[in-house]
Amino acid sequence: MAKHISHDRLLELVHYDPETGMMKWLKPTSNRVKIGQRAGSLAGRGYWQIKLDGVVYNFHRVAWFYVTGVWPDQWLDHKNGDGLDNRLSNLRLSTVSQNAGNAKRHSDNAVGFKGVERKRGKFASSIMCRGVKHRLGVFDTPELAHAAYVAASQKLFGEFARAARPATCPTRST
């Protein structure tokens, strides 16, 4: 693994605004980089990345390092689930399991509720925590199965719990 950029070098190259979550170049690092230009680019998985001295970093980890002066030794979770929102107030240290607990409903979820799948005409609910799949039961409706998931998510993940609702529900975002 490449050596991380030093804090002094980072402060020399970019300015990070913790209120907006954006970085701007202070010093050109290539012909394509202009002073004052927004730093970083959108990566394929819905996160920003930034290339510093030839090394590509996850933007949110660099933002954390910029403010704290310490590289995070854990995962960083985006509290609101938006991997593009790199405001400092939206970032928190987490375990792998906590980060997964805050994940959105998978796009290939045919039932429309996180933690629910169709099983023989009924709806099974399950949740993963620390690599263990907890089967929560089989229910007559997806809403009942989802309610079991929500209760387990809150118990297992606390503030990291994300009970993704169906995309058709306009009152709350997933």
C-alpha cells in the first residue's frame, strides 16, 4: 500500500470547507488542475475520489484527515446515506457492521422493503450483523416483515439503523 500523504502536504494542495463538504485546489498538481477549481471526481460507486501526488483516495477519508490530522483507522459512514455529501457533520467513524446497517435498500430488492424477500407466497425478514444472518421470521405481508426488520435494525445498529422504506413512499427518503 502506498504511503499516505502528509497533513502538511494536504494543506498545501487543497482547502476543505467542512460546511459544504467541498475541496478546492490551492496549488496545481497537473496541467488539468487550476487553482480554485473543485478538487476530486465522481467514482463509479457513488463516492467522490481525489488524486493527490499520484495516489487516489476516497474523498471522505481525506476530508476527515484534513480536519482531524489523523487518518481514520475505521470505516467512515455517511450519516444520511449520501456518499456524495462529504460535510464533516455527515461523517462518523463506524465499524463495517454499523456501516452496513446504515446502507440503503438494494436496488435489486423486488419486494421494495429493506430486509424483506418473498418466500413461497409469504415474506421473510432477515438482517445481517457482524457477519451473522439473523432470520426474523416469515410474515403474511411485506409491511409486517419490514416492521420486524426495523425493530431488529434499531436494536442491533442503534443510531446507525436505516430502515429503508419503499421508493413509492414520498414522506421519507431511503
